[in-house]
Amino acid sequence: MTKDNNIFLDFFRLFYPKYCACCGNVLVTSEDVLCLKCIENLPKTNFHLQTNNPVEEKLMGRVKFERATAFCFFKKEGSIQHLIHELKYKNYKQIGIKLGYLMGCNIIGDPTFNSIDVIVPIPIHPKKQQKRGYNQSEQIGIGLQQAMNKPLDTSSFVRIYQTDTQTKKSRYERWKNVEEIFKVINPEMLQNKHILLIDDVITTGATLESAANCLLQTAGTKISIACLATAT
């Protein structure tokens, strides 16, 4: 960007400022969606640096995976809960893209995550996507794609059944609620690929377990998993 463009942008933001999606402070020219202070203070897990980390332990024995991680801790009334709420229910899609980008920058140094061939978001049912207007996991995937320079596939893997909310269900009820709700419709696009399966928040892992096991039925596939946050 030229000096003249910077001056114009500063002048424009003087009258139409942009605000941090987390703290609400005015963003400066070099900031986008989140201010640098809020980015620095994100409750990062650094699980990608640990083998047998808590996310991997949660999924172990339930699904075959290469690596699994979550970028941040999800705490009640915390910054990540606020940001994900804005992403899912307030039409603030840029939050997903920004956090996905930050997560991608965070994990790309790990050889296993860097070896993925394609990014696949957990799909939502078409009726829910039509109502919301977008899939929040797909927005996270856009940011990951930008950071990791890997293709994003949003059409080969779909949700064929709409399920009830998982919020107040037990672990077993969550597992039964998502059993056999996914389908691979373009297996030729995924076969023999190392897939990075992504979602917003992992709680019991029931949805990821169901999705991963469905994807693994495609010949030659391997799965790694990355979530924006993990419930504590």
C-alpha cells in the first residue's frame, strides 16, 4: 500500500473507525478484526507442541488419527466464548477467518499438520446453513487455507441429517445424536489424502468422532484434527 493510500485509510477510519471484535477498542491501521493486545492475550493451548495432549487423549481409541489439537481454551464468559458467539450467531464471519488464520500460523510448524493435503470443515445441515447464511467451520477453514496454503474442500463431505442441539446432552446422548449423520459424496476428491478435519469447539468429541470415522471409510485417507477451541 502506498503512502497516499495509507493517509486516505487513516482519514477514512477517523470518521468510520473499526473496532476490535474482542475488547471493542478502535483498531489502528495495521490491525484487522482483533487488536494486537487481544491476539496476544488469546488463551492458546499450544497442544500442537505436545504428543498425547488432552484433545488427543479425548479422541484416543475412538478414532484413528495422526494428530489432534485445539488452538485455544474455551472458558465460560471468556474471550473465546464471546468471539465464537459473535461468529455463530451475530453474522461476524471475519472472526472465523481471522482465528482460523491465527490457528494456521500456530500449527503449520508441526511436520504432521504441515503434511496435510486438504482442509475439510465439519459440515452443517443445509437447512441450518440456509438459516444462518454460512457454516462457521468453513470460515475457520478459509483462514487456515490462507495461512497454510492448503486447499479447502467444502463440497465432498456433507451432513445428511439435522440433529438436535448437543448443549445439554450427556456424552452417550451426544454420540447417539451424531451417529451416521455424515456422508462422503465425492470420494475421488479425498481418497489417498491426509485430511485436516476442523471444527469450532470440541467438548466430548462425539461430532468429530462420527465425522472422522465416516471420512476414514474413503480409501487411503488419513485424518488429523484441529479445533478452534476446547472446552475446559
